[in-house]
Amino acid sequence: MSSVTLTRKALKELEDFPFVRLDIKRLAGKRNHYRLRVELIRVLFYYERD
């Protein structure tokens, strides 16, 4: 598992990004340590020609 530091502002921007789902779990016994799973939600666009 790699370690990364994110500011609250960066997290907020990630949350606001469309098609992204965040799953944040607090790691037991460690203050301010979280496991973050970022899920990219696949979106399919269908379009028809006239």
C-alpha cells in the first residue's frame, strides 16, 4: 500500500469530480491516517445520428 498526503482541499476537489466515488476508512489506532479508495464510475454515452 503506498502512502500519499492529501489536503482537505484536494479531497474536496476529488469529491466534486464527476464519475468518482470516494471510500474513506479510518485506520485503527492512527490519528489522521485513512485508507482511501477512489473508484472511477464507468459511464457509457449512447448517441444516435439523425
